[in-house]
Amino acid sequence: MTSEETIKQGKTLAIVSYFTFVGVLIALIMNLEKKNPFTAFHIRQMFGLIIMLIVSNVTEKYMDSWLGTILWFITFGCWLFGLYCAYKGEYKEIPYIGRKFQEWFRNIN
């Protein structure tokens, strides 16, 4: 299977993975049989974004509301970037931290 075919077959689930925690679970479950690398790449990115969202919410509630809000906007921008890349059919990591997400969640395939 060529890379273009892989992307074409995994694009829908990659996009679904960016729609809330439920979307990432749906994409993960549906990708268990197919093991599409494009979908898995974006699932890993979204798992990292969920962690970023949790960190921003905890920071806002228990530490500093301004810092938490700033972290939320950064997370939202990264989410938009990831969703756009999935829509365009690109393997682009979220800037600065996307590579770590790929390492941390490398068992998702």
C-alpha cells in the first residue's frame, strides 16, 4: 500500500480523532484492526493534546487563572493545527511537543 493510499484510507478516522475524547476513543477502537499509520499518528497527537488540556485546566483551577487560560489558548491553537493537518492529509507534528507525543504514545499503532 502506498503512502497516498494509507493517508486516503486513514483520513476520516484521523479527523474523527480530533473531536473530543470520545472521538479519539472511536478512532482508536476502529483503527485496532486496520492499523493505519496515518490514523495512529493523529491519535497520538490528540492524546497529547488531551494531556495539554488537562494541564491547562488544572493550572487554571489550582495555580494561576491567567496562566491556565494562556495554556488553554495554546492547546486550542495546537488542536486547530492538528485538525488542519489531518484534513490536508499531512504527517505534521504539533510544533515543539508533537515529537514527544509520538514517543510517549508509540505503542498506539
